Amino acid sequence: MTFTIQHNDPASQARTGTLTTDHGPIQTPIFMPVGTAGTVKAVHQRELETDINADIILGNTYHLYLRPGLDVLQQAGGLHGFNGWKRPILTDSGGYQVYSLSNTRKIKEEGVTFKSHIDGSKHTFTPEGVMDIQRTIGADIMMAFDECTPYPCDYAYAKKSMDMTHRWLDRCITRFDETEGHYGYTQYLFPIVQGSTYTDLRRESAAIVAGKERVGNAIGGLAVGEPAEEMYKTIDLVNEILPRHKPRYLMGVGTPANILEAIALGVDMFDCVMPTRNGRHGLLFTTEGIMNMKNEKWSRDFSPIDAGLGGYASTFYTKAYVRHLFKSDELLAGQIGSLQNLTFYLWLVRQARAHIEAGDFVSWKNDMVKRLMVRM
């Protein structure tokens, strides 16, 4: 894997780059659609490649481990072979999903024991086991196993959790370095910075992660309820320590405005379920603001969803028709909403890239953030 920085914005920490993997290049800054169970909800692979033109998508270690299971994935040739996606894939470690199972999980030094949300069966994730699972899934980029702390949490718990995450990271690295993938291409491991919103813990974690000298690094444990300004402050201080010549991935973030502000702080990679989740419920992100497609005001509006965006769904379907689909609980509504939102998110990061290259990113970003505050 190589990461080449091509442009630096003169008025912020924003930059453009290219991350090269065996499954193809990733132009940064990039948004990565989330394919939890091996599929980006309500979107065909062909649409991901053509309309959305996603450079990379995500898979979910926890969900894929439970269903369809590792035997099926290995027999299919990994997730690439199973779902037909030929471009890069990143898998999270399952740490956040285990975090969300707070009523059924038990965290120990060895790992985390939890009950399946599907059938209640008992399972254990260890750092070593999670590396093996991601090797079998076949992700181009694998994430270290960590604990995501809630917000708020007290200092003592945040430090205890962070220290354990660092010990788990050492175990992940050892296992990763002593194993190889199954499918003939190179996989890479990203460590994750934790420490809640405590400045000294985040600095300590960032320094430890940077010292591992992996090919890229991630910032986790944000967008879990903390105020946006706390999130931006944390990103800023962490990015002062993480090496500039390596890609930085902000996990699970977020709104379009969050993404633009984080790009200005030097983040390169993003993922979030928000575009597809909101799209399935009629909340659409557009170049003119956020539209609630269930509002009566759209019932006789026969203009395209988003003429400024381009793309099939944005220009072919009218607001009135899409509102009708949502009010009628038609499955097509969720498909159109998801396609619109993912197209918008990829358009947004590519516009950011273009404006970084043009040298006017900050003024464009500030104007765009104001526009994204408009609710229609």
C-alpha cells in the first residue's frame, strides 16, 4: 500500500491523496459506504460502481462472522468473491458492534464474550481471533480490535479501557504479522486511537498508535454523543501527533458538515450509516439542503430531487413521486433515498478534493456547511 499526498490546502490541514491497494486506488478524501452484512443496504453493486462510483466499501466483522459465517466466505473466495465487489474493502473489527451489545457482553483482558443478536448463542472475540476473521473475510484494510467507550464516561474508565485497547493492539499486530491472507493479495492493518474526550489520554493513545508504524491510522470513539466541538477538538489534537504522510480514518462520522470540518482538520477517510439509514426513512441530503420527503410541500412538486447533483436517481425522479413512494411505504422509496444520499456524500468529498486542489477549500467549505443547515 502506498499513500501519496498530492495537494495541501493553504488555509487548513486539508489535503488530497491517493491510497493504492491491490484492488485499486482510493482517491482521498473519501467517504466509504457501509455494507454491514456484505451489502450496502438497498443499493446494487452496479449502482455503487456507476452512479455512486465508490472507491471502497465497508464490511462488518461481527455481522459477517455470524452470518453467512467464515466457512461460506472462505469457500466463496472472501467477501470480494461472495458479493462480487472488485474494488477495495475495509472491515471494522466488530468492537463497536460488541460495544452496542452492552446488556449481553463481558469484557476481560482475554477478549469480549457476547451473545448473538440473531439466536442468543455465545461467542468470544479476542484480538487474535478478530485478525483471523478479517483475514478470512479478505478485507484490503483490517481494523485492530478495540473497546469503544461510551460518552460520557469517567476518566478512570476511559484510561483503563484505552490501556487495554493498547495491549489488544500489540496482540493484533503480533497475530497479523505472523499470518498471511487467503486470497493472494495484500492486506493491511490500521490501529485505532481511543481515550474518550480526555486530552491527555488522546495524546497518549495517538503517540502509541503512531509508534506502531503501520500503513494507516484510525480515530475511534467519537460521534457517540459528545458535542461536535468536542469531537473537532479531539480530531485536531490527535492529528497533530499522527504522521501526516499516512492516511487518517475517522470512524463512524458522520453528517456532511462533520465530514467537511474533519477534512479541514486533516482527515482522509470516513464512513457512516447515516446516508443509507436516513435515505430509507425519507430524509435526503441534497446540494440545496436537507429534504424531508414526507412533507406535504413536495406533493405537487414535479421537479427533480436534486438537479444540481446529477446522477440517475437525482434527476430522473420527481419530488412528488418520491414523496408518494414514501407515503405508500413502497420499497423503491428506500432505494431511491439511499442512492440519492450516497451519491451526494461521494459528490461532497470529491467537491472537497477539487476545492483543495483549487486552493479555495475553506471558503467553499464554510458556504457549503451553511447550505447543509437548510431544512426543507
